[in-house]
Amino acid sequence: MKTPHDLNERTLADAWADLKAHADAGLPLQADAFRLAFADPEFLLRRETRGIRFQLEMLKPDLDQQAQGIENTIVVFGSARFPTPEQAQAQLAQARVSGDAQALAHAERDVRNAGHYEQARLFGRLVAEHSSKLPEKERLFICTGGGPGIMEAANRGAHEVGAPTVGLNIALPFEQSPNPYITPSLSFKFHYFALRKMHFMMRAKALVAFPGGFGTLDELFEILTLVQTRKSEPVPVVLYGSNFWRRLVNFDMLVEEGVISPKDVALFTFVDTPEAAWEAIQSFYRLENGASLS
């Protein structure tokens, strides 16, 4: 005799098979009042069902990470535009041959920025190597926005020593594919920026922000605001590349003008090496003494 659970599973499977049959046959899905609501894409994509989509984007990555033991993450932000050192050197060689002064200047800049790629890769490796020695419930996993550049580098460093890595990608008009160093079962895609940001913070034990553009700044200042206003638990915020960050933001001027408090500049730390970034996180949690992350 079939149980209610078996019957429920069969109903879900039938609904999915119906959808897949339409897709495989290339048939357009027409609005159908008789279709089960959760198997009706037109219904789920209506403006009125936006709240349901919010819930789904909240639940899916959360449940999948729970099932795979991802409880503590080190979130790494940074530019998607920084090439690997190998790519940068190849572009520099081509620019030198071309004789194009502008192309040469851009290639030389990319060689400099490729240094950040390699440092993010080394940082990811440091986190993964330390994590492998921790109790299972306290292991730390690299989590990035899932794209190329700094994100790829951090995922890559952890992946190269056999650690699972997380990617929280975002659907954009110019499609951004997940980088190849994310664990496939931990590679998530979001439609809503707000839900993606929430997932960054839900498991974050630290944020390391490498040089980056609007996206990096958006994510960094959102997290600083959450920590400053105590809407989230304090976490170490590490600004990698002191020259970049000090040129970009005059934090001292913000204090002088009274728009932030002097104590707010203690919410973050400047570093210039992967080792210093990891040491800042260790110091915050006293990991070197075997203390718990909690």
C-alpha cells in the first residue's frame, strides 16, 4: 500500500514530467488553469507571485548548503575583470607586438592587477588548508559571487587543495557564467540582488574585499552598514590592498566631517598579503588558540 508520502512524490514527479515533455518537444507552455500551481511557470512569473519567488530564492540555497555541511563561510569580493597572470602576460606580449600605446598601457595595468588574482588564489588556499584541520561543524568555506576575476581566484585556491567552494551567481543582462572552480552542487544562481546579499551574510564569518568596482563597493558598504548598525553579528571586514582602498575612500575625512564615528574605522582592517588577511581573521576569532568560531 502506498503511503501519503509516496503519493505526494508521484504527483510531484508527474507534474515535472509534464513540464519536461513540453520542453523536450519544443512546445510553448500556454496558460493552463488545470496545471498544478507550482508547475505553472506563467503563474510563478507573475508580478503577484514575486513574494513566492523571494521565498524560493531564500530556501533553495539555504537547504542545499545545510545538507552539504556548509555552515561557516569566508566571503571574498573583488573585481570580475582581473585576469590570471598567464592571461595578462599573453595580452602584454600581444600589445608590445602591436605597437598600440593605449593597448600597451591597458596590458601593463592588467599585469599589475593580475597580482591581485594570484593573491586571492593564495588566500583561498590558506583558508582551505586551515579548514581541513578544524572540527567538521567549524570548517570554513570560501564563498564568492561565482564569477571570474577575484571570485574565480579565491574559489580556485580552495578547489586546488580539494575543498568544496560556494558560488552565489546573479542573472545579468550580459550573462555571467559560474567559474569552473565552484563545487557544482554549491553553485547557485539568483535573480534578486537582495536575496543574494542575504545569503552572503547568513553564513559569513568574515568578508575579504579585494579591489573592485561598483559591485564590490555595493557589497562592502552594505555589510559595513549592517555591522555598524548591529543588524548583523560583528565579523572581521578585511580590505585587501591598502593603497587601493585608501585612494578610493578617505575614511579619515568621513570621521572629520562627523558622518561616521571614530570607532567606525575599527570595523575594518587594511592588509596587503594573503597571510595578513588570514591573520586578521584568526586574531578576531583567536583561532590560533583553538577557540570556537561562535
